[in-house]
Amino acid sequence: MTTTGVSYRRMNADDLPSANGLTQVLRWAHRLEDWQFLHRLGAGFVAQESCSTRAP
């Protein structure tokens, strides 16, 4: 059985490349430098999907 869920946590610097990748896929105007600036300026949150597999 596979279960999935979403957890929320504070954004950290390791998340910035993924945020920038989402920006590129969605064709937003933000650059990596913009994400870095916003991260230094304040606090953000990310939604992270988790998946676990257990034997039935």
C-alpha cells in the first residue's frame, strides 16, 4: 500500500533551485536572484509531498 500526504515547512536555501525551476516551468518573470533576495528578506513556506510504501 502506498500512502501520500503533504507537509508544510519553512523554506530554506536548499529549496531555492526547486522554486526557480517551478518559476521557469510556469514562465514567471522571477529569477534565481529574486528568490534569493526574497528568502533573505523574509520567511516562506513550502508544501512537500511525502510518499511511503508499506506491505499490504
